[in-house]
Amino acid sequence: MFQRLLVANRGEVAVRIARAARDLGIAPIGVASEADLAASWTKAFDEVVCIGPPPPSESYLRMERIVQAALQTHASAIHPGWGFLAENARFARLVRQHGIAFVGPSAGAIELMGAKSPAKRAMKAAGLPVIPGSDRTLANADAAAACAKEIGYPVLLKADAGGGGRGMRRCAHEKELREAFAAASAEAEKAFGDGALYLERYFTGGRHVEVQVLCDAHGHGVHLFERECSVQRKHQKLLEESPSPVLSAAERGALGERALAAALAVGYENAGTLEFLRAPDGKLYFMEMNTRLQVEHPVTEATTGVDIARAQIEIAAGQPLALRQADMRAHGHAIECRINAEDPNQGFRPSPGLVRAFAIPSDRGPGSIRIDTHLAAGDRVPPHYDSLLAKVIAHAPTREQAIETMQRALSAAKIEGVATTIPLHLAVLADEGFRRGEYDTSTIPGFAVPAGAQT
């Protein structure tokens, strides 16, 4: 096992990985920008190396500085977390070239799954159905129009090199498609350094369901069932739950088995998530694979009892996965709410600043509450990074009890100094459609979108 592990990230995910490292008897090493050096989350580490000025391009995205930090602190492994360099094949390759273990899949797997068109072809060959669309990236708007005519409108233009809604446009007809093509390509180029686009059929009323897998270096793997992630804004997840309210036990088992078989077929190693679109008719189509730890992984940890971050480190150290599919069970229901420093009533305007008070109770309701955060009262939320303040995870024997537990915890939360998305989550949890499990990706249940803002 590793002696020292460097976490190439910041904030909540950095604290989460540091905790997993300590559980394994590994000393966690941190990195921080100048804006983060005084933050309370840095105290989770035995040692912290400053890697540059506040902008991510000068700090958390500077891979050579991160590798140098690992070398000078004698760290034998690097965990990238999520975001920043987590799905950067060049970074994974650079880390391993310097004799440091990368806690994640191979650079080849990251490359294969990072570009959406090759990923879809690979998963189709592995037996998964894919959303009807272009087989390859589109040369121009004419090619997009020809493909759309074949599969039918509405369609979705998507960036081949990334996700998160950037470079994505929904088009209802050819004129709209042609007008959107250049703008989507430019946005993709700016976000990912690659303006290539592909096209998929857009399903109105679709749901986002994903399967968590763990695969070791010895050809063995397990799936940890599914998460429902359909409460979204601009294709960014807001709330996740497990199990999905719309899958039967038979559908759940079949989906997990097919997802795991596909991951093993492409030689995948470490933690990964296969994302599916559930069409209104119930058919499930592969969309993409995230080759990293997911923000929403605690939902799965709550229902299965498996420490995914710990398993990642053990797999990277060459240990065989001790888990067996026959032993996997999901218990109860879990819901995660992402609490961000944003004002939902002002078009989700970011709200950086000094956090004067920060308290979320963990003893409310019939279930249990887990709080993953990096903040304490007196910390500042800097304007340079993602606005995530905390993840609140409720777990209970039933979905109704999990909802009640979450409502009680969020209603009693006290966060002062910055606006938060807690009112949004309370509106979702109170919505009758959400409580019945009847929702999809097209709207935020129970929340009236302010004029001028888009979901």
C-alpha cells in the first residue's frame, strides 16, 4: 500500500479523499492555490504545497506543478478527484511516466471514454444500446442537418470532448440547428480546446440513470446498482437518489449486469460510471462514461456500505477487489442534495463571500444524515472555483422517510453570509410529482424558473 498520497484537487473532494487515505493508514498530501492556502480544509492534510495563483489555469490545472509537488513530498500516488485534471489522459500518462501511481483508469481508457463518439462506438460493440445519432463527429452544419433529417427532430448537438452542458444545444428544426452549430462549436472549443460536435436524438421527458462500477486490474468487477440524476439545471445535476423510483428490481439487475459487462469488455480499471438515458417508453440508452469518482458517489455508499474512494486507492495499489457481485445488496433509500453558493431566485447567480455561520444538523428525521463539506464558519467562498458548499445525504429504510429526513435537516440548516440553493431543494422535496417519483430532466420539480433564466 502507498505511504503518501497527493490529492490533486481542492475543497470538499480533497477532504473526502484525504479521509479515505487516512482510513488506509496513508498520509494525505494536499495542494492549494494562493487563494486556498488559509482555508480550513487544508488542515485535512499532513502537508500542503502551494501550486500557484488563484486562477485554475495557473494552479489546479498546471499538471507539471502537481507532479513536482508529488515528487518533492515523496508521494507515491496521486488522486485527481473530480473536475480539473480528473479525466485528462495526458495528466494520467504524465503521472505514471514519473513513477507515480494514478488513482484512476489508464490513460487509454480515459481517452476512449473522454471523446463521446469513440465511447459510443466502443459501448455499442460491447452490447449496449446507444442513442440514435451521428456515428462520428460532424464535419459541418450540412452534415448535422443530414443526420438530423435521418433520425428526426428534436436533436441535441453535443461537444465530443466534454460534458457538463457546455457546447450543447437543443434544436427543434433545421434552421435552429444550422444557427446553433457555430455557437456550440465555439463554446466547446473554449471549454475543452476541441470544437468537434456530434448529434443525438433528443427525447422529451427522458430520465438520467447511471450505474456505478468498480473494476480491478485482474479482470474482476462489480456494479453497485444505479443512481437517478434527473433533477438538473442546464444539464448539471442538483439532486440524486438511489434506487431510481422508476426501475423494477428486474430492470435494475439487468442494467447493472450489462453496464459491468461493457466496462470489463473494454478493459476498464478503477471506479467508473456509465450514464444512461431512459426514454419515455422505458428503453435505456448509453450516453457516456465518467472515468472518475462522481460527486454523487455518497448516495451509493449509503445504500451499499461500500467505500468507493477507499476502493479506488486499493485498486490503484494493485490489490484485487474483494467484493463479489453475489454479495452486493442495496439497503434502503438515499438522497443527496448539492448545496451551492448560488441564488436560485436570481438566475442562480454565484454568491461568493465570507461564510459567517455554517451548521447543518445531522440528527433530524427518521433516517440518518451524512454531511460532506470542506467549510466552517469563518471560511471564504472564493469566486474562482465551483460553488459547492456541501453535500447532504439522507438515508432511510424508505424513500418517503429519506425525503422527510432531508427536509428536516435542510429546514434547520443555518448558513449565513452567502446565498444557497437550500430553498430550491426544499421546493423539489415538497413537490408532489417528485414525491411520486414522476419527474424527468426537462424541469426542476416544484421550482418556478425566474424570468430570463433557463433550466
